[in-house]
Amino acid sequence: MASVARIRNRIRRLRFDHDEMTQEELAKRAGCTRQTIIALEQGKYVPSIELAFGIAKAFGVTLEEVFQYEETG
Amino acid sequence: MAPLQKRAWYGLGMGVIWVIAIVVVFILKGGIGTFNEDTGFRLIYSGLFIGGLLAYFLIMRKPGQVDERDRLIMGRSPVVQLWAVIISVVIWMIALTESYWDEGHIPVVFPYLISNSLFIVNTLAHSVGILIGYQRGVSHG
């Protein structure tokens, strides 16, 4: 049976770990809207590689520390 | 709520009012039967049609800040528009065929109304497609 990939993220956790960064501030740093950050945290959006790197850079961490690739099924 | 999503709601609301206004005008003016004879009726209808289209474009022209997620959602809304137009064409085809089969011809006013209705459906489906995109979520790949 084919496995289904799921992209998880730790954006909310990382925001709080970085002096409780607001969604607005992260959005500004990453180059997207606050609503996109909200959608990311709710798991309703998988970003482009460009935005993913932008978010990782905003936190000063690697891509894998922000996004995790999981196979299920 | 994203600015584009907000505008899509405004567009949908305006679109519903637009459709209701056109239907009310048709009912008050006597329907298809008087459409050919009454110039004033046709002028009011044309004004409503063009006015509604312009109003929609004005609402949607500047959705504010748009990022990759918004662009992705906008890029997928045409699928909803396509299906809405296809379904509308099918409905028109069946309705007119069944109504005028015995007569052997369809009144000339109907191609005009069909094309206008498809414009309206396509316009409303644009907002619906955007709102569905925000509701269901999208992803890259």
C-alpha cells in the first residue's frame, strides 16, 4: 500500500521559543502574510521551498528544525 | 481573514444581490415574453448586467497584500469557474431543449441571456473558488 507523506512543522513552538515572536513579526521576516502563518500552524498549508527556507532563516535554524517529513500508512 | 478572502466574500455578496436584482427586474417587467418588445426592460437589464460586472471587478481589483498562498488559491479557482460554466450550459441545454422541442426552434433572446448568465456564473464562481481554496487549504505539490 502506498504511503502518504505529511509535512509537519514546529512554527508555533519556535515562535514562543524566540521571545514569543508574534505571527505578524514572523510573517514580515519570512515575506508572507499573517494569515499564511496561521494556516501553516494549523496544518492547512504546505509552503513552497522558498517560503520554507524564509521561515527557517527568520528563526535562524535549519529547515529540518522547522519542518518534518513524515510518511504514514 | 486574508484580504483576498475578505474581498471574495464581498464579491460573492455583491454577486448574490446582483442576481436577485436581475431576477426581480425580470419578474416585475413580465419575463421573457416582454423582453423583445420592451426597450426600457432591455436597457435596465443591460445596465444591471454591466453595472454588476464593473462592481465586481472594482471589488476584486486590489486585494491588498497577496503572498504565495493567496496566489496559489487564486490559481486554482478557475477549476470551480470551469465546472460552474459547464453545469450552467448543461442546465440551459436541457431546459431549452425540453421546453421548445415541439416548436423546433428557440427564441432568439435566449442565446443573449445564456451568454450573459454564463458571465454571471463565471464571475460568482470566481469568488466561490477562492473561498473554497481558503476553506479547504492548499499546498505546494
